[in-house]
Amino acid sequence: MSASLDRARPFVALAGVAALVAAAGLFLIEQEFTLPVRVLAAAGVLLVGIYVAFDPEDVFRRLTGQRVLYGGNAVLTIAAVAGILALVNVLASRVSQRWDLTASGQFTLSERTLQLLERLEQPVRVVGFFENEDPSRGRAEDLLKEYRVRSSGKLEYEFVDPEIAPSVARQLEVRDFGTLVFLQADRKQTVTGVSEQEFTTALLKLARPERKKVYFLQGHGERSLEEAGPDGYTEIKRLLEQDNYEVKTTSLVTELRVPADAAAFIIAGPTRDFLAEEKQALRDYLAGGGKLVLLQDPRVAANLDELFTQWGVSVGRDPVIDPGSAFLGDPATVVIQRYGLHRITESLRAASFFPLAAAITLPRERAEGVQVVALAQSTDRSWIETDPETARFDEGKDTRGPAALAAVIEASATAAVPPPGGAQASAPRATRVVIFGDSDFIANNFLRVPAGNADLFLNAVNWLAESEELLSIRPKERDTRQLFLTAAQVNLVLVTSAIFLPLVVLAAGAAVWWSRR
Amino acid sequence: MANTWAIAQRELKAYFGSPIAYVVTALFLVIAGFFFWLSVVNTREATLRYVLGTLGVVFLFLSPALSMRLLAEEQRTGTIELLLTNPVRDAELVLGKYLASLLMLLAMLAPTLYYPFLLSLYGRPDQGPLLSGYLGIFLLGAAFLAVGLLASSLTQNQIVAAVLTFGVLLVVWLSDAISNFARGPVGDVFRYLSAASHFSDFPRGVISSTDVVYFVSVIVGCLFATVVSLQTRRWR
């Protein structure tokens, strides 16, 4: 054997092993025997074969030498330990426990959501369309991460920047930033706000094969769902259908009863008064755990107050004038920028406005088992104007604000009426009423203005329609803890953190070094 | 047990006796302080969420420097022979060195407690996420140092140890991105290996048992491998 060949042998072996390792690596990545894998494997086997063939005895001696045995033993031990640790990790990821240490329980999902996520039958994909700097993107991601972990990966999410990939946005019919689309099988549900309430509602609707029905009452001059003009409700009807509800109309005069399959019953802007039989039908509906939305304008003949006196709530006749929060200078159109704490409003970011709204009187004391919450209020500078001619505060006649322009009543049902669908009557159902002191705010021409009007109304309908399912979700207050610093204090932070503190450490080092000299 | 502590003390004396420790810590504090200031200016939030993530990346670069001399130097100068003679057992040596490096880590992190102090002066920070955030960064640093200790035991050259550590840590940190290229179960393994994804919950205020198990596994695995590595040294 010539000397040069002898020296080349180790490299042949090395090259052969390297080729085999590369082949194995490629196979792991590609998951199939592609051509490069085969070529590398063949080359590796060939090279190693040549190495062995040149001096088989030497190879044998090397393989069974003392060092190799000890080394092999070491490798095996480490491999065994690594295997055990890997197993432990696999087990740990199956039975994972999570502890939410935040004060507001931001990362704690409700029982109902956890149930839903555990029982997801088909995988769900969520696509979020946010601008990069939007802070709600972070909140959405936090929430979705919890959803993903709790669903054991059956729910996946991704964020798409609609400016970089507009085709995806178009394909999913997304028009605004801050929208998320939930997809399961061939169904999709669009969500415009970030909250557990909205996300879980979307999951519920996806899991449900048939759409829930929402009824609008007719016969008292209410808004028309077919009217496409400025005062009509065709747009809100379209939005409700887009939100996976079936929208129907009904009359209490012909039907004498609220339809049993109504997930929510909406009375939108009645102007004429109701017959006694109609009021009785409504009273029965509420007593049996009804879900009612009333949009009642000021200065109309319709009066349904007798339905709500049991809870101490009534809708005023006169409009609220609020110069403290006027829409484009018109104090009769009140802008709502801050909402009351409730699941309906928790995800709302945009302000909404009510053109000429009535004030809703709320009870002074809390009654047992009844919860009344003001969703929207006018400012301290507002008042209830009793004079139809002028908009000026008249001492003694007009009442000072703030006044509630939208409110929610939650009470337990008083009558044992079986729930719709003929299902067994279970635990006492809840009666839920949402009252808006205005019906204009979701009319066609006002929906054209970009504001939170539609979302406010849709959230209310969703909350009513899904309320039996989503009882356990608590609204979470936005818990961003602000820092209050002056510019000088900001500089102080920089100087002490990035300059002073390191200098202290260096000084300590210098002291040590000095003492060693 | 006493041996372990003696080894740790010896190591710590050497560490704190040299100026390197203070320079590295000061450098760390400059970078950390700067990022803290940035997060205060940009978000005005009383939280360390954003800072702790960047600290993780800083550790990626600094911990090889901290751990490289733990065993490599001893092996080069031959003092390791003295150490490995009875009655010091291999495991005691490894644990002693590791304990020392953990204390070094704590010494480096301790001054950063100044940041939550500042936050509480100017706001009302949420305590829970602060606690879990520090737990997370400690576990992350501890895992990095364990990897560094293992690398340090494999070579006599400190620089090689540092580079090896850095390489491994980089792969582990970026494992998430690598997983995009691998399909199937291999991709899942890579995604699980990512230290960044196991760390990300801690600063938010969530402690997940899976993440804790992950870091502890890395530490246990590396320490065990280090002991084995020292044992093979005998006949190397």
C-alpha cells in the first residue's frame, strides 16, 4: 500500500460518513427518498465500502478497540437519557398546566370557551388582518395563543398584513383593518372586535349547522328591512345576515305571540302605540326568558314602559342634548366615546353616535337578581330637553345629565316556559333586554359614516342570541397600566438605567482590581 | 455536597476577582438599560414584557462568554487532573461549576431589578407578569449556561467552547424558523425545540408547565452529558 493512499483513507471514510449523514438529514427534512438522498446514500455506502475494503483487519481492530467501546458506551448512555427526557417532554406537553398570573386574568379563558376548544371536531383556522402597529394585534395574538394551546393545536392562527397580501383579504371578503376571519371546513365567520366573547361566539356559530333566527316586529311604523333609502334598514339586515343570522319579520297582531324560534326579537323604532294583546304577548315573552332589543326614539306615541317598570326602567319622551360630546357641532347627536363595562361593549374601539336619542331612566337601587347596566351615557354637560322649540337648558323644566342612551337589563325568567325548540326546560332561563333610546343610529345613511354603530348593535344581538351558551364569559377590563412620566423623568430613566447603573458595576470592578494590586 | 460548594466558591472567587465579570455585566446593563428606556418611551406601559424578550437575545450572545472558561481552561492547564482525583466526584465538579455559573447569572440579573422599581415609581405595574418574567429569563439563562458548560467540557480551547455554545444556542433559538423548512413530525420536533417559543409566555404573565419542563430537561440533559464527557476524558 503506497503512503499517499494510506493517508487518503481516513478522508475517504470521513467523506463516506458525511455523505450518509447528509443523506439521513435530507431524508428527515424531505420525508421521502428523493434523488439527492439516493445519490448521497449510495455515495456514502460506496465510500465507506472502499475504506473497509482497503484494509478490513485494521477497520475491525478500530471498531472493537477499548476507546471505541468506552466511547460507544458513553454515547448509548447519553442517548438513553436524551430519550427519557424526550419522553418526559412529550408527556408534559400533553398534560400541560397553565397559570395566569395577571391581575385581571387576561389569559384565563372561561369554562365555556375551554369546553368548546376541547371538543372542536374539525380544525379551525383563524386569519387576522391587522396593521402592524395596531395594539389590538397584540391582544388578538395573546388571546389566540391561549385558544390554540387549549385546543391542543386544533385551532391555528396566522396574521396577514392586508397591504402586503391584498389578495388574501379580498378572497375572504375582508374590508377593514382589525378584522379576523374564523374558518372551519367550508364555513366562515367574520369577527370585527377582539374579545373572548366575540371569538367564542364565532366558534359557536361555526359549529352550528343551522342559522339562528332574528325577528323584527312590524305594524307600528317600525323601520323597514326592505327600505333601501336613507331611513331604511337594508344595510343592518345585510350585516346581520353576514353575521350568520336569518332575518325575518313578524306581526304580533296576526301571530299573537313572539315566535318560539326567535333567538332575539327586535322592535326597531315604533311610532304608533301597541294594542293590549300585543303588550301581553311581549310581557309573556319576557317572563319566559325573552331576548328583546328595543330601539325607541323620543317624541313618539309608542310606549312600552309598562314592560319594564318591574325593573325600574323607563324610556323618556324627550331627547338628550349634549354639547359636551356633539357630533360635528350638533349637540342633538350625541357621540359616545366611552362605554359601560359589559360583554356587549368590551371589544368596541370605535365611538358611536345617536342622532336624537331619548334618555333611559335606570333604577336607583339594585334589586335582587336583576342587573341593569348603562352601555352608553351622555356627558355631565348634557340635559334632557323638554321644549320642542329650543335647545337650551331651562332650569326647573329640563333635567341635567348624564343620561343613559343605551342600557341592558338582565333578570331571571319568572315563568317556567319551555325553551324554543321543544327542549327540556333546564335551569331558570334569563330574561335579557337591550334598550336603545334611538333607532336612527343604524339606519342606512348613518351606517355610511365610519363609526361603531353597527358593531354596537350587532354585539348586542349576538349577546342576546348566544346568551344561554356564553353565560360564563366575564367582560375583561382593558388592563394596560400606563406610565406617567415627564420628559425630564424619561431622561432620568435613560441616564440611570443605561449609564449610571453600569458605571456602579464598573466602579465595583475597579475597586476589586485595585484591592488586588 | 461540601465539595460541590467548595468548587463553586473557588469558581466564584476567580470570577469576581477578575475585571472581566464586571465589564461583561456593565455591558449587559448598558444594553438592557437602553432597551428598557426604549420600551418606556415607545409604549408608556408599566411592563417589562418587551424588554425581557430582548434580554433573551442578549443572553444568547453573553452566556457563551460566561460559560466558556468553566471547564475548558482547567482541561488546558491540567488542573482538572487535580480536581478529578478523589474525593471529588465528577458530578460534584460539574454541579459546583454549574452552581457558580447560576450565581453569576443572578449577579448579572440583580441590578435589573432597578427597572421594575422605576416602573412602580411612575405607574402601577402588574406584579404577576413581573414575577413570571424573571422566572422565565432565569430559566432561559440557566439553560443557556448548561449548554455552555457542556461545550466547555468538550474542548481545551475556551474560544472553541464559546463558538460551539453560540452555534448551538443560535440553532435552538431559531429552531422555530428552521421548522418551516421541515415537514411532518421532524418539523414538529424543531418547533418544540425552540427556546424562544418556550420563553415567550413568561413575560406575558403565564407560567406553563410544559415550558418549565422543557428548560429543566435541557439543564438536566446537559449536566448529565457533561458528567459523561468528563468520565470519557479519563481515557481520551
